[in-house]
Amino acid sequence: MFDRSRLGRGGPAVLLALSMLVLSGCFGFPRKESGPAKEKAPVTKPNIVFVLTDDLSWKLVPHMPQVRKMQAEGVTFDNFLVADSLCCTSRATFFTGQYPHNTKVRTNFPPLGGYGVFQREGGEQKSFATGLQKAGYRTAMLGKYMNGYQPRDPATGSTNVPPGWNEWYVGGNGYPEFGYNLNENGRIVHYGEEPQDYMTDVLSYKSLDFIKRSHASGQPFFMEVSTFAPHGPFVPAPRHAALFPDLKAPRTPAFNEADVRDKPAWLRRHKKLGPRQIERIDAGFRDRVRMVQSVDEMLGEIRATLKQLGIEKDTVVVFGSDNGFHMGEHRLAGGKMTPYTIDVRVPFVFVGPGIGGGGRVSHIVQNTDMAPTFLELAGAPVPAETDGRSLVPFLRGAAPADWRDTALFEHVKPAYSELDPDRQDALPGAPTTYNALRTTDMLYVEYADGEREYYDLTRDPHHLSNIAATLPPERLRTLTARLYALTRCAGTSCAAAGRSG
């Protein structure tokens, strides 16, 4: 039982919200199912729900039954690749549909990145949210926005809501999952240390409230729920803290790699992980699996609510991650930023009206493609400066003949900062600045210090044998030329630059 006296600020509202969650089954209690919704034709402007997680890798999906259910009922993109495996750069690309060299957001903090650079470069005006709002959508943003964003601006004291959003429930430092502030439509609301303050749960009941109110308004809606989970410091909801006691991080062939002499200098100096380091990796992996249980429950509650309201067939639900996360691969402790599959390939699943059940897409797609996808679903124009292309044809079962076969990764090594939640010291590894090409069968990397990597992914999917030194000079020249074209492309020129033929 909850102690009402400990609910603190906003206690009655929190208690009401928690009661709704318990009754709907969020905490494992049986849910009373309503009768089947009446069949009707999908609306021309579907509602869109986008659940974006933080640092969620493919290794966590087997422990998420609601995501697996979405895969069985919808379409999964097996080669969804982010243009940079770093939070702020990736999110800037999601919002604008532009590669990092065009968003100008290259790191998490100034002078090369962060919320301030995103603002300065017009990222908020270029965000898909403004286009959706102009197309008649009611829009809401919940959770994590951009690194460096604070609910109350420390310099000006303002609590502004960025353009394009009708409703705004966004935090700054929500990584601990407790003891944070949310900017709730310009009002600062503090959440404490009680179980009901767990951030993913707070975002869950706010999302259900927005869906219900938007449905009642009759206006099509777009909602992005951006969790801080499962980003470090890996704090699960109290109800999940004791689950999976014996779980260990997957031991892939790349785990604690035996021989790294073929790797670039930044990685070559790493020693093999010792027993204590591996124990910490396993403990972290368990907590990450525990953290995503609340995310998975939220997905289930969102979809159940859509069904209860009779709008399940009018709503596209999207689940994905801003980047992957390595834990033990190539002798690296927990982190990201590398061009390797574990860091750049992320889960992305769509379910909704007209989206084929159980479909798998193997084509190379990137986070540049999400903004134009949302805009096309809404019947809104896609700006000419967008580097990506809409994924809607894939959702309808038709792959465009002229689709790209090459992805671009571009990463600038961030300056080390104690304030950066993504900072990586020697053990996790901080790669040298690089640009890279990726197809379904190869990875080619050029580092700023002149080193190179090339992996035949057909024979070597775990990046164990760097064969860049064996490539013929003409092959290297071709790869360098393709990389040059992609790192300088803009708008429609990116489509041609991403095709090798």
C-alpha cells in the first residue's frame, strides 16, 4: 500500500495516475479486457506514436515481449543504422532528417554540439514537429530532448517550449530516473525518490493521458516518448530490481576479443578484460535488462489504450533507439561511439494500419529517414534540405528500386567532460574522429589520424579481422571517393551519393 503522506507535491494527481496504471495492468495485475473495437477504414492522417529509447541495443530485445509482439504484427528494419552512435548528434538527425555534417551537431556539448548548437543552426525550425503541426497534428514531446537542454534555462530563467510542440513534458538530467524536474508546458514540476516518481512510469501515464485527450479532441496526434532508459547509471524500477539474477552479457565472438593487433591504435592498446571487469559488465547488462521492462510495459499500455479507444487501426506505433551500446565487445567496457555493428545498428519496429505483419526489411536505412517518414505519413511536404528518404514504401511492402545501398557514419571525438553523461574514459574506449561507409556486406572506416579499417561482414560479421591493408589501391580510391561524396552531400544529392552503382 502507498503511504499518502509521502506522495508530496502533486500527490493526489500522482496517486490517481498510479491507480489508473494499476487498474490497466502496468504493474502486473490482470487487466480487464474490453470488447473488440468495431472495424473501420484507417484514417487518411494516422496518429503516430514514437517511442525512442536511449542506448538500447539489439541484445535487449529478446527480453522485451511487447517489442517482439510488435515485430510479429508489424515491420522490423534489420539494418537500421544511425549516422553517429552518440545521443545528441543522433537525435538532431532524427528531428531534421539531416546528416551530422548538415545539422552541425557533432558532439553532446558546445562548441561542437549540444542543445545550443541545435538551436543556433535552426534545428528546431527544421524539426519534423513543425511540419506535423502545420499539417494539423496535435503534437507532444515527453522525456529526453537534446543533451544540454534544461527544464529551466540557467542563464535566462526561461521555461520556453520549442516550436512545433503543442504539449511538452521534458526533463534535463533524468538519467538517475529519480529526483528530476520536468518542464510541463512551461511549468517546472519536481519528481522525487518514491517508486511512483520513476521516470519511465511517469512518462507512461502522461502518454496515456495525452492519447485519451487527443482522441477526444478529434484531431490527429503525434507523440514522441523519449525515455532516458536504459542509459546509465542503469537504475531499474524498484519492482524490477531483483529480476534476472543470473543473467550475463551475451558472449559473442567479439566479447573480450582475443587478438586486437589488427585494430586501430585507439583500440589496440586495450588489454583483455579481467574477471572483475567482466563481472561489472554482467551486472550492468542485468540492470539494463531490468530497466527496459518498464519501457516494454509502457509499450503494452500504449497499445492497449489505443485498442480500448478503438483507434488501434488508425495509429502507427514506432519503437526504436538513438544508438546501440557495447558491453565487452572488442575488450571495451560499456559505451558507444564506435563504427561497429553493436553501436550503430539499432532496433526499429513499426506497427499500424497497412503495415505488413511479421515483415523484415534488410535494406540499409538510417535515422535520416525518420523525419521524412513521419511527414509522408501525415501527408505533409518533406523539405528539400532533407538528406533522408521516407520509409513508407517499405511499410507498404514495396522497396524503391533506387534505394541506397550504403550508409554513412561520421563521428567527432568529443572533448572529455565530467558533465557529459556519455563521457568515455580509457576502459570503455573513445574512438579517434572517423568517417565510415557501411553496406550489408562490408564496413570501411577512415580515421582522422590516417588509420583504416575494412571488414568483410559476410565472412566476418563480428569485426574480428581488419583487412584494410590487403585492399588493392583502386578499391581504396573508390571507397574514399564514395566517402568524400557522402560526407559532403546535402538534400537530394545524398540519395545518389548513397548508391554505389
